[in-house]
Amino acid sequence: MFDLDGVLVDSEPVWEEVRRAYVADHGGTWRPETQSRLMGMSTQEWAAYLHELGVPLPPEEIARQVVDAMAARYREAIPFMPAARAAVRRLAERHTLGLASSSPRRLIDVVLDAAGLDDCFAATVSTEEVPRGKPAPDGYLEAAARLGVDPRACVAVEDSSNGLRSAYAAGMRVVAVPHPRYPPAPDALELAWLVIDDLDGLTPETLEQ
């Protein structure tokens, strides 16, 4: 089970830049803890949170405008993480892959299509499609259900505190690939079964141990 943002795509800086500018442009106030809180939230959750920061629009409109801005940035270039596409293809040769992401379905499909990886995943889930975003386990549980597998038989690859907590709460073993700019909290990192520096270290042999 892969996460998308921060694992396959170095999108967290883009999300932060887009949402920070959006809040400022609409008279809201970006708080010191805002970025860490946003990481892992579903679309509905982060749109409501931006509304709480002072954006005077309905959350549905906030979500639409921010996702439009993200899609425009992705059309310019998608910032894939180093070795991301190779790691996915390497694992897909021997294992069934799923994806559980906090990104909207629209952006998940854009990224996987651009990367040529859509045929590598047997199931993909956006937390738009489940009741709760990360750190709740809903997205990972739904991905396992769509694959027809026991969550306890799955390994999840995550980078953020909320992502690590989500996959662990789903009963999965968690491989942490900490993002250098947005490292997970120490207590979240302790939930990991394995910590690797980058996706070059993610191999079938490593997981099968």
C-alpha cells in the first residue's frame, strides 16, 4: 500500500505553497501548526480547516479552487520523488499494490497517468471516498477491502505523522520514508516497522524479510 503525497510525489511543498497563498489572498491567517495539521486530512477536512483560518467561502468552493490550482501546477510539472516510479514497478512485478491517498481523486488520476503507473495499482482510494481522512485508518482499510485482503497482511509506505498513524491503526506494517522537509513526529516514527532513507531501499527482498 502506497501513500502518494510525500512518498511518490514531492507534493507537500506544492500543497503548502498553494494553500498558504490561497489563505493569504482570501484574508485568512496561516498558523505555525497549519501545515503539519493539514498533512493527511481529506479534501473535506482541509477545506473546512481553511475556512476556520478565515477564508470567507464555503468549504466546497475552497476545495474546488485549491484543487484547480494544484491541477494547474501539475500540468506544468509533476515533482516525482527520486526513484518513485522505479520502486513501484519493481514491487508490482512480485506483489499486488494498492494506494491510499489524501489527495482528491482528480489529482491521483492525473499523477498516476502522467507517471505511467496506473496499471501497477489494483486499487486506489482517495480519502474523499471514505468517512475520515488520516490519521484515521479508513483509507487504508478501504484499499484493503477493495483488494479483498486482510489489512494485517499488508505493508504500507508512508512519510507523514498522520499517514504513519493511519496505516498503523489499520493493522498494517508500516515502512517510513521520512520527508527531509516535513519529518514525522518521533512518536509516529516509532510506529514504523522499518525506516528507510529513500525509495531505492524499498525492494521485494526487504519486504519479504
